[in-house]
Amino acid sequence: MIDRFIPQIEAAQAQGAVVLLKWDGERPNPRCTVVITRQDTDYVWRKDCEGVAAGLAEALQDYEAKHAD
């Protein structure tokens, strides 16, 4: 499901980003949260979503668009 994103996550990590994925069993909807931060650029992306794969894809797309080297 999210294995395909591992190379993108590792690339973001190598640039200093932190990627957090949360599945919350205490909430009915939305159950997932995706967060990407990068302190040296003050970048923060956070979204509650129903599916972690879709949320992660959106987060990585935004991160890569703003941090293309």
C-alpha cells in the first residue's frame, strides 16, 4: 500500500524532513493523519484523511514541488 512511497520518504528524510503517519483507532473519521515537516525551511504539511496512502501521496507531491533541488 505505502511501500511505493519509501524512496520518496527516504529522499525527503535525506533532505532533513520528518514524515509522520498516524492511524487513529479512537476516531471514527477521518482515521489517518499525515504530517511532513522540515525545520530548516519552516515547512509544515498536515492533513487528516480517510486513507493514509492518498494523504501521503498528496503530502509528498506538495513537499517535492516546494523542495525540488
